[in-house]
Amino acid sequence: MLADYIASLFSTPAMFMQINGLYMVDYKASALRFGVIIGGETFFVNEADLVNQTGLNMCILAIQRQRGGYVVLGIAF
């Protein structure tokens, strides 16, 4: 799964929380450079766009597991 792979790229890997079905990542963790190739061109995602701040010590990963249907490139991109 794409979300699982992206979650593993952080210096402290994001954790999947069964209770809410979301990946959470330590606010101090940094991510490796990540991009998506569309039509032969790579579009890199800004590290700040990979997480949503919660005001706590953990952030919500902006890319989450998909439970079926279509996958949409959204806010993180």
C-alpha cells in the first residue's frame, strides 16, 4: 500500500492507529523526499504537506490507507 510505504519513510516511522484508522507521526520526524511521476514528470511533495498539525506531539499523515474505490491525489499534492 502506498500509505504504508510513505509512513515508513519518516526518520521515526509513522504508526497506524487502529482506534481511529489513521497514521500518526511524531512532530519532530522528518521525511525522505517523495514524488509522484505523472506523464514522465516527477512532482515532489513538500515535506510540510505530508503531515497535518494537531497541536500535540503527533501529526496526522496526510496520505492514509484507502479502503476501496478510487485513489485521489488530494491536499498533500
